Amino acid sequence: MRYLEITVPKGKRRAVLDILEEEEIEYVVSDETSGRGYAAVVRFPLPTQAVEPVLDRLRRAGVSDDAQVVVIDAETVISEEFTTLRDQYSRGGRRGARTSRQVLRTKAEEFTPQFSIYAVMLLISAVVATSGLLADSPAVVVGSMVIAPLLGPALAASIGIVTGDDALKSTGFRYQAVGVGTVIVASIGLATLARLAGLEPAGVDIVVATELEERVSPNLFSIAVALGAGVAGILSLTRGFSEAIVGVMIAAALIPPSAAVGITAAWGMYGAALGASVLVAVNLLSINLAALATLWVAGYRPQGLFEVSPTRGPTYRYAAVFGLALLVLAAPLAGITLLDFQTTELESSVEEEVSAVLEEPRYDGVESRDVAVELDGNYPIQSVDRIAVTIVGPEPGPVPGLADRLSDAIGERADGPTVEIQYVVAEERGPDGET
């Protein structure tokens, strides 16, 4: 529920009261005596879903252009007339219980902090995310998402586009670009210090050793996550859901991948940095596109009947730019997704072939411990480099002829990768001491 206070300009008092009476809204009116050109102050409660249509009627009547309107949250209203009004706006084809366009703009501005605070919070988030990725700590990475104040900037641009608010739109785009850039630069600096301090694992691929791998070689499922974050972000603002939780979801799509760009760049892994950069760009485009589409479908438009058409054009243009850019960047992600499916299928096929070979009588007592399909590490789009098969047997040393037999069998399923056979000697003892 909302409580509205409207300071009515001179000559508009009767028009305001007529509209409120037609809408069967209970109101209180008092004279305005400050001498600033106002005639009266009108106060009245409204259901949340009634705020936007009532203000639109006032604007069409030429009232709200010069009037001062204050919208306040109301805990409860005890009135039979208000109950009737609430029922009227929740049934009969009226708009759903969504946040009004005017309040939505205010919310977007409130969730966009002062720039200095925004930059400091993102620096802290970048440090935490970089540390969590380098330490391979999921809990620390999640903590970086909680810190980042990205909800407002991520949604302000789309809200500005569909409501015709150029200032809000430019603020949203500027904050997004600066935010992602700040995290990347801070991550490069911290990762460089970590490397100079000797924290690089000796002889180990930094990407494989940490949580970085899924972010430097992203697949198409990353787009689904970002699209969901954009839709959920708008719904949280328009329907009153928990903004904090959705803010973490948006940060999850932007902060760790941005930190991954900085870490891999500091380590000189420019292919991996490119993969993480593509993920950041895809997530930004997906969030903005999903938010824009959700707002437009929900019916958010500029004030005034004649402003819908001019805003429809920019909305379609931005949606087209976001969509086309997303399609272009989705191409390498589709290649990575296809490779993931092929790798899984190849691993399953190799396991079947290895099991079939080891079932032969001459390999009695020999078992397969593990089958792994290893990629070449040329990020972001890799290829199959080798197939490693770990064999467990009762005797030390290679089993005569087994390597050739497995290589021939695997070669029928996979043409190209090197086949590596690893032998492990195992001794088992039962409860009675029998070997």
C-alpha cells in the first residue's frame, strides 16, 4: 500500500478532486498557505497497483506537471472504502500488483550508490574474489558477490530506456562499465603481486588448480544464468521480492568472471583471459537484454500517451543491439558446449572399450581404475589432447601387449589423441589375511 501527498497548483484543485472522486478514493484536502503558487495539499491512500494509473490520469489532466507528488509506504489502512478500492484494482482486468513506474525509477536510483562508495565496494569485492579464486575457496568467492553493489547499476540502464529517462540510462551504463573495469584492473594488480610473491603453484596450471577453469572456458549454460539474473532483478524491483538475494545472483554473473580476467592476464594466459572476457561480455549483455524485455512485457512505459511511440523505437534498437551482440559472442560458447558433450560421450565410449578389452581371459586380474579425457589447455576453445587410462594389476610393470590392445580399441572411437596407459600395482588383503 502507498500513501500519496500531492501539492496542487492553483487552478488545478477541482480537477484533482474530480479524478479522485471518480476513482472512489478517500482523500483529505487542506489549503496550502505558503504563497508558493499552490492551492491545496491532498492526501490519500492507494493500493500499490493503483498508484501508476492514478498518477497517469492526473498527468493527462495537466496536474502532475507542476504538482509535487510524494509516495510513501503505508503499513495498513483500516477503511471499508479502501478495501473496496483494493479489490477493484486486484480484479476485473486491472494491472497486477506491481511497483509503479514512478517508484521504480526511485528504486533504481536508490540501489545505485554514490560513485565513490560504489568504487570502494567494488575494489573490496575484487580483492575478495581474486583471493577466493587463487585459494580455490568457493565460500570466499560467494562472499565477494555479497559485497558487490551491482543490482542498481545492472538494472538502471534498462529502466531508463523503457521509461525514457536518459539520465538514469547513462548512469546505469556508465556504472556497469566502470564497475567491471575496476574489478578487472584490481584483480590484475593483486594477482601480479601474488605471482611476484611466489604464490604460483610450481609446475601446475593455475587454471586447473583453482576455481578458474569454469570461467575461462564458459559454455552456453552461462547465458541462461545471466538471463535469469536479469529477469529476477527486474521482478525483485517490480514485485517486491528480496533485492539482496537477486543482487548476489547478478554479482555472481559478473564479479568472479571479471576477477578471472585479471588473474589469467597477470599469469600471461591470454587465451584464458579472452575466454573469461567473453563470459563477462555475454553476462552483461544477457542481464541488460533480459531486464529490458521483462520491463517492456510488464508494460512499463514513459508517462503520457504520446511518449510511448518515441520510446518504443529506442527500446527495440537497444534490444536488437544486445541480441545481435549476444548471438555473435554465443558462437564460441556453442563450440565449447559442443566440446563438453563430445568429451563426455568420448569418455563413456572409451570406458566401454577398456572394459571390453579387460574382460578377455588373458587379462584376468587386471582392472580399470580410471579413464580421463584430457584437453590441450588452449583456452578458450580447447581440443582433446590425450586419453589417460589407469590400470590396476597384481604384478609390477606393464602388462604385455595390453597397451597396444587398448590403443587399437580406443582408436576405433577416437582418432587423433594420444593414448596413455598408467599402471598401478595394488595388493588387497581380506579379513582372514588372504592376499
